[in-house]
Amino acid sequence: MVNEEASILRSTLVRLLRDSPSPHSGEELGVRLGISRVAVHKHIKRLKEHGYQVESGPSGYRLNRLDTPSLSTWDFEPDENIRVSEIIDSTMNEAHRLARRHPDEDFTVAAISQTSGRGRGNRHWESPEGGLWVTRWIHPGGSSLRIQLYVMAAAYVLAELLRNRWNLDAMVKWPNDVLVNNRKIAGMLGEAEVAGDRIKSLALGLGMNVNNQSAPGRISLKDLLGHPVDRKPLLRNWISNLDEFLVSSAFPGDGEPLWFTSVMSDIGASVGMETTHGPIVGIIAGVDEFGRIRLETKNGPGRLIEAGDMIKQTRSSYAG
């Protein structure tokens, strides 16, 4: 487990208090946790410092409310293996550090804020408090040729979650942006360790504007809904839905990933692309089985563009 013993104890303590509305004595909690009453009191104090509404009375401790404004490791069950850090450089970097100590585990790292969050192309990613800054570390074992498909799957799952949970018109702009009302709400990042032609481990990063002030031209979930959103179920649902999708018969599938093109924002659009091989203009026709975008151009039946080769994409007046 990537979490320390104290964090696991507090996660269990929150669950014990949450599952019963009746007060629990310090002695009872100590017996169930295998610690002293004094240690229980210290853990309760830490929970209160992080916004948990724990009431103390003659009959013991009772959790009044669970909708804490902050996000913490203790919000999740120990077996979910989710670690929430305070201020760190980036969840991607932290995931790589943890993986060196826990090489065979699947886990999730989230951060309250990041000082060096990064997006595609190693661009700086603003990561203030209130957003969802996450890396999911998995061991899929799939073909290294399909790494981009995993990034697209992470974006697709989030778009579907926004559609189904809040009826938002969420779309995915290839290769990794999630849009609502044509404004960016989230982005994905993938970093893989490869052994031969197989993926040894894969870090899938999610940066999402939830309750934070979004940058110009972007949008947050709070902006869209008009109220703050509890990030705990959002994070939990994205992880569980992603894990389920990656072992489903739909992924990766053969031929064009229709699950992705069903939410792809620019199908049929005329675009201009700056790539590492020079500029290209064409009409987006879809993506292939490896996650490469297919462009119909004047010079032939089509061009395949790797996500790593695309520098910038703009709308174009190209008409075929």
C-alpha cells in the first residue's frame, strides 16, 4: 500500500464513524483499531484540523458531516490505494517516486495543488487548490503501440461521466483535451515504461478544473453547475469507470475505436496542424487502431498523425 500506517488508520476511523450515526467511545475505537484511547484522540484531532465535523461528548465521538471541503487520503477506503498529498511538484513525479517503492501496485496519487504540474509537450499546467490533479498508475501489459489509446480512454471515460452525471455536452478534442461548450475543462497525460513491445507500467494523468478559478478560455465544473462539487465521488467514479473500461471488450477493440469517435469534437472539421514534420491541412476523418488521427488531404487518401508529432491544431478553411 502506498499510504502510511497513520493514513490507513485515519481512513478506517472515518469509515467506522461514518457507518454508524451513534457515538463511539474512544475505548471502543481503540480496540477496533488496535491503538490506545490517547492515540484515537490524536487521530480525531487531525481529522478535525482537516475539516471533519467530529463531535466529542460523554458518549464518545460522532461524525456529524462527511462533506468536507478539502480532499484527503482519509476520504477513501484503504484498499482503494488512493494517496492525497498537499502541495507537491506534480502527481506524475510523485507516482514515479512511489512506484519505485511499490513496483507491483496499482494506485492513485492526487494533490491539493501542484507547483510544477505539466501537460502535453511538457507545458506548465496551472494547478491551484480546488481542482482535481491526479495520476493513476496501472500495469495494463498491452501493446506499446497503443499507449495513446489509453490516454484517449481516460479522456473518453471522463467525458462519459460528465454526460451521464450532469448531462453536460462533454466532448474530447484529440489527442487529450476534454471540452464542455467548446471550452477546456480537463486534460490527460500519459507516460509509459515499456519492456520490449509491451507496456510495463503506465501513468495516466488527469488535470481538471472543478472548484478552482479557471484560466481564461477554460471552464470549471463549478462554473457550469453554479455550485461547488464534491471531488471525492468524482475521483472515485473516474478511477472505477476507467478500470472497468480498460478490461471491457470495447477496449482496445479492432480497427477504429468507435467509442472514442462517438465523443470526438472535431470529426469532419477542416483543420491546420503544426507537426514535427511540418504543417499539414486537411479534414479530420477519425482515428485509427493506434490512436493516430486520420486526415483527408488534397494529396492523397489520407495522412496519419501521431499524437507526439502534433504541436498545434487550428481550424482551417480547407474544403477538400
